[in-house]
Amino acid sequence: MSTGRSTDAVAEQERRASAATPVVPRSQREDRPADHIVAATDDFALAHRRFARLALGIYLGAAAVTIVLLVATLMSDYAHEQQALREVMLRETQIRAGYFSWYLGLLENELRRLGLRTEVNLLDDNMEPERSLLELSHHKSAFFNVGVAIVGPDGTVGWSEPRSFLAPGLSIANEPWFQSVRHSATVRVEPVQPEREADSLIYVVSPIVRGGGFSGVLLGGIDLAKEAVLGPNARPDLRVDTLLTTRDGAVVYPPKPPSFAAEANWQSLFTRRGVGSWLAEARLDGRQMLVATSAVDGSDFRLLSLVDRRRLFAPTRTRLLERLSLGLVVATIPLLLLIQALRRSLESFRRSEEAARREAQLRRLGEAANVIAHEITNSLNSLRVGLELVFADGAADPRKRSVTAGALRSEVQRLSDFTSELLIFSKGLTPRPVSLDLAEFLHQLVDLIRPQAAEQGVQLVLGQEETASRVRADPKLLHVVVVNLIGNALDAAAMSTDASPRVVVEVSRRSRGVEVRVCDNGPGVAEPIRKLLFEPFVTGKPNGVGIGLALSRKIARAHGGDLERQDSEVGAAFVLRLPQEGA
């Protein structure tokens, strides 16, 4: 039996064995269901996250706009209510000033009425009629709670009711207001310095005219502290302070002027404003006060209402905070419900994702078992065929036995390499690093692979690094990585349409590391498997197992480095990074 015939027989037996154990080509496994499940799950997870972010973003944006509008509306209402309170306070002050003016008008009319009585005649030197008139009409007077007195043209008190009010014979001729009434013959209302600090005394002075000439005055005294003659306080809950002052700010009521009446801020309130009604804010006695004032018609008095600004606006501020809090609660409740719904959806998705990943793992495990079984079956079939040829008729032919033995050794070596890679990949890696010159190591390794490259018709080029590139690595494991990279590159370059297929291996130093770059000018890595290229049992080679790159990256990372694919205009390029010795 000839050698050529024996070789054909071995090939035929291998073909039949391969046909008996069908396997899915790697080019078709690019669209494995497990990969589709994982990819679909990842895409759905990304879509779910995007939807959640979009939903939250839309709601938060709408809620923010709503809250801004709510705050703007509430602040507008708050400002409007503050202005309304100011206007109400000023209006109440004007009403109370009008009431006090009306009250003073009653007193003035009462004194004018008495002055027109015939009993009042201070020129006849007889005070008995005037005395009787005062006793009858003003004993316990409802008008003048201090008393009423008759004063002669020379300023001497003729009589007073009660007698303790002004002693008869007392001269008040030197009082400015007496001289003013004497010359103007008009009614005046004047503040008087009281004898007691608890009193707040004013005089209503009405001239007595007889025969067209001044003949004396009728004087009525009022203690503002005894009765609420300034009008009722419409807002007792706000503790509004009521003051009666002169036009220049001198306090007439209350009896004891407040401490801030001596402050510069108090004086500036009267020097910078007119005589009409006005509203102002001033810091008095350490508090920000709102001051409303109105002139009292028919006198030189001003009625003032003072209230602490914080106390005045406290109810309005409380309503503002309550409305704002309610708005925030109303806006927050749907947000919490949305977050809860998204969390439930996310939990449901995670359970589905976990189930999908488990299914994908089971599918990949099945595919891995199929690949392993196929590879082992092919090797066993080849071994069986070789053994049959050895023990068949004519097996004693030395040349035939030599060819068969070589085929058996090659198949045993392939099976051994495959199982070794599986064992290394499945077990945890424990590198035994030694100091290694990477450039020299690559030079020796490329020389060993160069004959294989020549058989495939591919030019294998090694770029030289001028400086030493020492690393600490396990030579056996590093041998596996470099052989895998160069072997894949040779297979790819052999399929190149380029007239000069080639593989270039370069080693270079980088900051705190060394890189080994293996590139080819083959067809490159197919787009569908680029993302899964380093996954186990994923390959673009028709007869590949798909464990080489996964194992190589695992070894690189066990050394503290990494293995990556780089984008390349032509073919494919892979970079092995290792830490530099001593780094």
C-alpha cells in the first residue's frame, strides 16, 4: 500500500468522523441565542434606565416649574397682603385721629356754649353767677375729666370746678398758649406738663368775648390716661402702641414716653415727612416697627399707631409657609409614588434579568460542552483511525507507519494543548513571575513560530526595542498569550487579499509599563462579535474553539496588566500591557 493512499485513507476517515459528529461553525455561532439574550437584556436594562431618568427628569422639571409658579404666586399674595395690612393700619389710624378730632370738637363747642351764657361776665367783678354756672353744669363733668376753670383777662383764675383743678387767684398770664388765645381770640388745644407722671394732660382753651373785646377764657382740662378718649384699638391682638405727639414728635400720650422717643430714628420720622397721613418703617428700640400717623384736625397733634413688623405680618407669613408646605407635599407625593413604581419595575426587571442571565449561562454551558465534546470526539476519531491503519493489513510498511505515527503524535499534542488551556482557564491562575527581558523573550518565540508562518505564506516581522524592556512574568503563561496572539494573527493574515500578507510584533515601553502589539493585514474582526470577543467560546474562525483570547486576557490581568483590541484601519491589532519591573 503506497504512502499517498495511506494518507488519503486517514483523511477520509477523519472526514467521516467529522461528519458523524456535526458542529455549528463559529461564523454561525456569532448569532447564538445566549448572546442574543444577554444583548437584549443589556439593551432593555439600558432602555429601562433611560426611561426612568427621563420620567424622573420630566416630572422633576414639571414639578420645579409648578413650584416656581406657586412660590411666585404666594410671594405676590404675601406682598399684596402686607400692603393691605399697611393700608388697613393707616386707615384705622386715620379713623381714630378723626374720632379724637371729633371729641375735641365737642369739647370746644361746650366751652363756646358756656362762653355765650349771660352769666359769664368777668367785667362786673362778681364771680357768683359764673361759680353757680360751673357748679351746675360741670360738677362731675362728662366732658372734662380733670376740671373746668374761668380765667380773667389778666390771666388770673377766677374760679374752677372742682376747686382742686386750678386754685382761684393763680396767674397763668405767662403761659404762651394764654397769650396766643388772647391775641387771636381762637380756641386752642394745648399739651400741659402734668404734676404727676401718671397724668397725660391737655387743655382746651376758649376765649370769652364781650363787646367785641377779649374778657377772659374758659379752660377745660382732660387727662388722656383716664379714659379711652383716643378711640378704641381695632386690633388688640397685635398689641398696637398708640401715641399722641406734637408735630415735632414730642410725646403727649402715654404719660411716660417710650424709651425710643429719644432716639434719632424717632426724630427723623417727623423731620423728613409732611403734616398729613403717612406710613413708614423705622428701627425703634431694637425692633423693626411699622409706624402709621395721621394729623388730628383742629390741633397741632398727631396720632400714631406703632406695631412690631414681625408680629404684624406673622399670620400672613404663617399662611405663606402653610401654603408652600402644602404645595411641596402635593408635589412630593406623586414623586414618591413614581419612584416606588420605578423601584418595583426595576426589581421585576432585575428578577427577569437574573433569570435571563441564568438561561444564557446554561446555554453557553451547553455550547461549551458541545465544543469540548466536538474537539475531543474529533481527536478520538483521528486516533481511532490511525490505530486502525496501524493494525490493518500492510501496516508493517515503514513509511506508512511513520506517517501514521506523526499524525497520531500531532493529534495527541493538539488534544493535550486543548485540555491544558481548558484546565488553565477553569482553574484560578497563580503566576510564578521571574525577571524577564520581554524583547529577548519575543525574539526567541518569534524564531520558533517563523517556520509555521512561512508554511502559511505570511511574513512575520519583529520590531526591535532599543532599550531593555524587563518585566516580571511567568514565562509559561506568557508563552500561551503570545502564541495565541501570533497564531490568530497568522490565521487572519493567511486569509488576506493583500499580495503580501504579514504579521508585525512590536514591543515598546510606556509610562510604568511595557506593551506588546500584534497586528496583521487580514480581514479584521467581524463587527457582530467585537463586543463578545473576549468571552469564552466566542470566535470568528471557522475551526476555532474560542478560548484563546479569553484565556490570554485572564493571564494578562493575573499579572496586573491587560489585553485589549485596538481599532486599526487594516486588519486587526491586539495590545498586551504588562507592568514594568520595579514599577
